[in-house]
Amino acid sequence: MLDQDLYGKTIINVDETWLGMSDFRRMKWMFRDRPDSVPKKMVLPRISMITGLDTKGELYISLLQANSNS
């Protein structure tokens, strides 16, 4: 990237992340004498976020929610 002539060119750096769980009760501490089971839903929403930043300082954001059991 540093060796290229960037005059008049726009370069966009893109990154993607996702969140596949919306119920975090399975990750908590419990007392020994209490049950810690939580019913699991069969269909959970998946939230995806795609962001981009270009060399001119512009920011691009895309959010997507999908419900699927496959």
C-alpha cells in the first residue's frame, strides 16, 4: 500500500462482525443449590454489521438482522 501512487484514488477498508446470540443468561454465575438451565430458542436473530472507512475519512455502516434456523 505504501509503495503505490495514491493520488486521486480512494481506498476503502472494510470489516465485518456479527452477533449470533441475544440471550446471555447462560454466561452468568449461579448458586450451587439453584438450577441454571435456560430454555434455548430454536430460531435466534443474527445481527451482522459491516463497516467501511475510506482514505477521505468517509464512514460506511450496514446493519442486517436475519432470522433463520438453517
